[in-house]
Amino acid sequence: MDENELIELSDEIIESLTQLVLGKTPGFLSNSIFKKLATHPNFNEIKKCYSEFINSFNGAYKDATELKKLSDFRYKIVELYQST
């Protein structure tokens, strides 16, 4: 998986999680991640990882260390999603 694929997949996971949190339900034309996320075996771990990342985020990426945290977060949620 290259960097662009990682970013796209992690974005889809985050968007799907956000939609679920906002009370939206997947429909017939929804993407597969949105349809499967709520019943995914690692759903709770994905939520935990996301909330920990949000809580540690201070509003901007000011240096390479903070950008690395973003990359690590993306890798982690993709890894959790793909490990079933």
C-alpha cells in the first residue's frame, strides 16, 4: 500500500466513523467501509485510537514530530481495519 492509498483508506475510515457518531446509518449506496465499520471486530479499538488521537491534537501540525503522530495514527487505524 502506498502513501496515497493509506491516506484514502484512513480518510474513509474516519469519515465513516464520524457519520456513525452523528447518527447516520449506511444506505444501499454507501461505501463498504461505512456499511461494515459498526460491526467490525476492531470497532472499539478503532474508536479508542481515534479518540486518543483527537484528545492529543492541539489544533495544528507545527513540526515533523506532530506530522509523524498523524502518520502513525493513519497506519494504526488502517492496520486495525484490515486485521480481521
